Amino acid sequence: MARPNKRPKVHVMSASGQTDAERRALRQSQRTLQKKITSNEGQSMEDPDSAAFDEIRHDNNALWDKVRYTREAVLDGDNLEAISHRATRQVDRLIQVPRYDAVRLA
């Protein structure tokens, strides 16, 4: 019995039908997104009030749907790591905890 919510089978590697040109274009898009994440433009992701985090996450997810080879999956993983680093810094900005100051307490 098949599960009703099962994802359709996705062909990978040579069965995917992706050309070398399509793969190169995908890697270029992934690298462009990575530069966007790590540049000053990516700092806007750290602002809790900005929609930049959702936009970049959506862009990365759209690129992930096109990944069929390990080489591109590694780039996606690098982008995901950079996104998670920015998300961690966003959480740090949301948490307002008093800091211990030895000089002030002395």
C-alpha cells in the first residue's frame, strides 16, 4: 500500500537528464547566493524585523529542488551552514540577557 503523501520519485545523477550547462548554471546561482549570504547584504538577515532571512531561505530551497548531483549538494550544504550561522546571530539579537560585568559589581 503506497503512502498518500509520498514524494514523487526524483531521478538523480545521469538519469536526471540535467545537462552540464544546467549544472554549471545551478552552481553559479548557488555561489551567487552564498556571496549574498556572506556579504554585507547578508547582515540584513540578522535583523529580526527584516524579511531577508525568509527570502534567502526561499531562494536556497528553490535551488535545492534542482540539485541532482553530489557536487551541487555540497554547495547547498555550505549555503545552509551560512544561513544557519546568520540565523544564530539573529537569535542572539533577540535574546536580551543582562551580562555579567565584574568591574561594575566590584
